Amino acid sequence: MSDTLPAWLEAAVQRETAGESLRWTGRPGAWRAFAWTSLIWIFGIPWLAFSVFWEATVVGSLLLSKGAPFAGSTGQTMGWVMALFGLPFVLIGLAMLLAPFAAFRTARRTVYALTNKRFITITEGRTRLVKSVLPDLIRSIERKERPDGSGNLRLILGYESDGDGGTVTKTEDLVGIAEVRRVETLLMDLKRRAA
């Protein structure tokens, strides 16, 4: 076991890997997960600004003017419909601004484990989310390595049709892990043994 795991994550790994031989554990880099989703945050700023402007304009017109620009009861109804139409866009903008912080929090509650039978991602929260990848499902592995030896791994698990004639790649990402080359070697070894 990794000595960097908090006791509650170590207990989760032990529960999930009972009867299996544990080869490696690691955690995603929380700051790397934050950085990975920061583009969503940058896009969320103008999205939210426009959405709030829309809502403020519509609701302000409804509350401050006596019927104008939405004259009559039909106009008032249409104005409230427009206000309700804009509300999901405000919520989406807020979600985009919160996405990096949610990714950071999720990374702090996540642990990766590699056993002699499978690769596991465990995320603790109100409920425990466990994703298992069997070695024979891994088609290929992509590695992005930084000069310090840390990096990301992408497990390519297969391809499926998207319904429009295109192809969607099924993946599992390991973000911001230390010793990324060593983990890749362990995964490739597990895949060879399963074959």
C-alpha cells in the first residue's frame, strides 16, 4: 500500500481488493484535476455573465415597467416564460464556474488501485463509486509524462457507435499520478498476463 493514503481511503482499498494481490495504489493530483477543468471555468465566465444579463433584463422589465415591453397579460406570461427559459443557462454557468472546485474535491476523495486481476478507481463520498477495468478490456494506453515523472494515463477501452455514423472512444483517465511510466508498465504487464 502507498503510505500517502489517508486511513479512510486505505480502508476503502482494502475492502474492495479483499482476496486480490495489491500491486500499486495512488491518488490523482488534486491541483492537476483542477487545472484540467479550468478551461471550463474560463468559458463559464462569459456564459454566466450573458445569462445573468439576460435574466436581469427580462425580470427587470417585468418588475419595473407597467406592462412594457411585455404589454398585457399575454405579454406578462411570455415575459415569465422567457425568464424561466434563461434560468437553466444561469445554472449551467454556475456549474461551469464550480467545475474545477468539484474536480479538486473529487480528486481528494479518489484512489487508484491496481491488483493482480483489475484496475480500480474508488471515489468516496456520500456513496462509494467503484469503477473496475479488467485487463482484457484495455485496448491501448496513452501516457503524458512531465519532466518530474508524473503525468496522466488514458486507458482506451474500446469504441462504439454514437448513432450518427461516428465513433466514440470509451476511456478511463488517470490524472496527475506520480511515477506514471511505472504505472503504465504495471498495467501493460497485467494486460500481458491476462492474455
